[in-house]
Amino acid sequence: MIRLATVIGTFEADFLAQYRDRVRPEHYRALGAMKHCRTQASLKMQAQCTECAHQKLVPHSCGHRHCPHCQHHESQQWLERQLKKQVPAEYFLLTFTLPAEFRALTWAHQSVVYELLMRCCWETVRTFSQNDQQLQGTPGAIAVLHTNTRQLEFHPHVHLVMPAAAVDGKRRQWRTKRSKAKGNYLFNHKALAKVFRAKLLAALAAAGLTLPGRYPEKWVVDCKSVGSGEKALIYLGRYLYRGVIAEKDIVACDNAQVSFRYRNAKTGKMERRTVSGAHFLWLVLQHVLPKGFRRARNFGFLHPNCKRLIALLHLLLKFVPPAAGWFKQRAPILCSCCGAVMLIVKTKMPPVFPGPAPLPITTQGAATV
């Protein structure tokens, strides 16, 4: 497995020379964090054996939310929280895609457009749920923003996982939707696309942003059944806190090029893409989100403030969310002397270098002393 830190160390200079005019402060922070993740330059933890008192220093992970080497435990915790909120209804995965003509506008105003994109997706499904004859209430949804294709190109879109159910607050009723026709059905995807398009265009104009000169009349919204929703949530949580590529998919790093593999969505087969090392770093870093922006959000009765409502629904509907027995516990640190478990007794210890410490990356691309 090729570490992303190795790729950064090899091609960082070329990357900064070619893309300096496009790199933002959050890109520099991500680059510096991932470069030193679990290396001799990172902070240290002191581990002590529970049996023989042997001690050793263990490098800290960088903890950056876009680092593919970190945040595995956090992704698992997020997924566990979502699965505990499951309700007895059929789940659907809705994908709202922003047309290619809006990508330049999105890149220039990421925080604003991403915020409006997620809000308009939710407002669209809430409108449809309230007007639906079987639901007539407020739905619940788990929304996750993705900005990449499988080839790592810039492609903003939002996934919503939502049960075909709603809560009528006035009448205090719980309603679920059942399709009478063959096949599973929630809402008409063409109607969803029309309403979503109108809401987002109005929101962008209200925010004072200049719309592209041309954009398509027909937008794309996909809506499909995903059963209990568990597999869809696993898919969304896979890269929620771990960046856009897994290090196991970086298959080669030589001759000033990097090769990575990805699964073709149409054929289902694994394919390989080879790009220059500098361009590979740009493909990864362009998906770093603005500081403080939350990629995943819960709406409606799945909002974190609705824990009591979810508990009440579970009680009244006599529903117990299935336990996920496949969650992995954090691997323990084992003593090299006796094999016993070691405990962390001290954290955030400064690194000890045999020579001068490496200089940090600044937003100007120059080292500080």
C-alpha cells in the first residue's frame, strides 16, 4: 500500500509550482497535516505496557477529516448513530446533481453554493412529502455532500437517504408510504428535478450570485429504493471522514506519475487512471471542504434534536433497530516485549528530531523560521 504522505513528499514541490494560484489556505492545511500524518514529524503519544511497564512512543495521526489514513473510528461512530435511528419503513436514496455549467460558480463560492445546495435538496423532499396524499407530514432525511466522481473529478452532488415515512405534528400521526404499483416508488424523479431546479436558481439569485449564461432546462435527480437503508448509509459513510480515495487504491507512484484504481459505475469493473504526481495531488485536494462546513446533516425527524421522538416511535411501533455486529473495535497497541495491551498515558508530546525540525508550510508556500 502506498501512503498518501509518500506521494505528497515526492510531488509537493511540483504541485505547488503548478497549482499555487489555485490553492487556498484550507488546501495548505490539509497538505501539511496529511504529509506528516503518523510520521516522525507528527506529535507523539506515550504508551505503557499493562504488564511489564515497557514504554514506547507512538506517532499521532493527523486527525484531518480529509486524510485517508485517519478517521476510520469516527466514520464508524457516525454510521452507528444513523443506524440507531432506523424506523420501520422502506428507505430511498435520492441523488441531486448540480449541472456542469454551475461548477465554476460553485468553485468560486463554495461555502455559499454548498449550503444552498443541501438546503434546497431538503426543502424539495419536504415539499413533496407534505403534499403527498399518503404522507402529509414532515419527513426525515440524512444528507451527505459529495464533490467528486470516482475518477476524482470535481462534480458536486448531494445524496439523501430517507425513509418513506412522515410525522404529522398537528395530528400526532405517523404515516408510511406503500406503493400500489409494481416496483417501489417514492416520488417522481422528473418532478423532483423541476422543483429542485426552481428552488436552487431562486436561492442563488437571492444570494446575489450571477448565474451562468446557459444551463440545461432539464436537471437530474435520481430516486431508488435501498431497502432498510443500511447499505446506502455504509456507502455514504465510507468517505465521510476519510477523504476521496483510499490508500489501498493508490497502486503505483513512479516515473513522475501516480496510478490509482476506481470502479466503473456502468460496468462494475475496476479500472486504472494514471496522471502526473502534481495533478494527482490536485485531484485529491480540490475536494477539501471550506473550514467549518459540515458535509453530513440530518433533517426532519432524523435531526439530532429529535432523539426523544425517535425513541417514542421505536416504543409505539415496537421496533428495535437491528444490531450491527460488524463494527470493528479500535486495534489495541501491543507490547513488543510481552505481547500485553499497552495504554496511552500521555499525548501530544513534541517530536524529537535527530537534526533540525522540518519547517511548516505557510499559505504563501514559503517556510517560516
